[in-house]
Amino acid sequence: MRHPDRDDAEATRVRHLVVGVGINVNQVKFPVELREIATSLRCETGTEWSRVELLAALLKSLDREYRSLVENPEVRPAIIRRFEEASSSVRGRNVSVDENGSLAGVTEGLDERGFLRVRTIEGVTTVVSGTVRIISGENHF
């Protein structure tokens, strides 16, 4: 027999997650189209970085945040707020989103679950999955 609450919870349960992180580490030259917007740790700090040490530190940090979230779900709002404060893309950026079709709009922060909100001509949309690309130009929404 079907149990609605349990079946709904099971259907929305996240079983796998793929996260893409790109960090320019020791790069000092960029293609012409990226020179105005791209940088690297080396450009910003003036020192060369060990990719192995950086990766280890990144993985430790991700593991610490994940464990904190799993063990204390009430920290979710604080983690989301910290991410919003550190991100240059979560608010006020023109984006295009490929998600079962495509949409374009301006980022409006994260919802209480951590999903990106984008204002389009039709209103605010929550991006659950898809590829988000920053596009140049004036905000039109």
C-alpha cells in the first residue's frame, strides 16, 4: 500500500550530487575574452600555490561543512547566508540557465534550501538543477 508522506519524501530525497568547482590556481595569462573577468590565486596573492595542498584543504573544508549540515540541520540557514555573502554570483548577476529548456534573468539569492533564485520576465524562478552561466549586459528584469 502507498504511504503518501513516505513516498513523497523518498521521491524528493537526494541520493547523488555532482558539484563542479573551478579554481584558477597558478594561471597568469587568460584568453582575451576572459581578461577582464578572470583571475587566479597567483594573480591575487603574488605567490605560487601547491595544487595538491589546495585540493586537500578544499576537500577538508567541504567535508567539515557537509558533516556539520548532516549532524546539525539547524545550521543550514547560517551556511546558506555565508555562501551568499562570499559569492559574487548569487545576487544581481545576469545569467542564463539551461534547465529543461532555458531561461535568462538576474540572480536574487538563494532560497531556504540553498537553491538559486532568478528573476525573469515572468517572475522569480527557483533553479533546482541545470547549468548557470553569467552573461554580460544590463539588468533588464
